[in-house]
Amino acid sequence: MRIVVDASALAAVVFNEEGAEEVAQKLSGAIVHAPELLRFELASAAVKKARQHPDLAPQIMQRLSDAMEGLHRVRWHDVHVGDVAMLAQLTGLSAYDASYLWLAGWLGADLVTLDRRLATVIET
């Protein structure tokens, strides 16, 4: 089974947030794909968390580092920027979220997300 995972879903797993168990189950045994953007979105999430909780910054950054090492099995992809921009325009999504949606469509894969707005677009 091919799955595209977005930053909201993977961040939940990496930082042990709500929904992490559900996401982990969906990713278990799947061939996981993601746009290169995901690496930067995870880093951004770690920085945001570290700024909100400076006392936990070392642990947060360690989780990010561990996650990056553990992502060797993810199949990374470039996305078609023009198509992503058009998809974002049509759906009202950000270009970031449209990147995940575009990749899932291009691969014919399911998209795992905890982002409500993106999930709503998928359902329609």
C-alpha cells in the first residue's frame, strides 16, 4: 500500500501528539512517500515547539534528529510547482498542503493527514 504522509501526521508521531497512534497504524507496513518539503516542515514544527517550551528544547531537537535518521525508508519526491499552485488556487489550500495532495494524486496513493482543512478537501 502506498501512502503519502503530511507534516501534521508525521509531527504527531515524532513529537508524540494526539493522533500519533492512529497515524503510526496507517503507516505500518506501507510504502511511505512524501515531498521534500516535509523535512523542512518537521524542522519548523520542532523550532516552534522549542520556542514555546525552551526548557524542553534539547529533547525536542533530539526527537527531530532521531526522526530524520528514521526517515530513510521514506521515498522522497519533488513536486510539480505549477500544478501545485493551480491545485492550491482551486482548493483554497496553502501551496504546502497542496503539495501533499498533488503527490498523493500523482502516485495514486492515500494521503494520511491530521490537518482538518486538508482532510475536508480529500473527502470532497
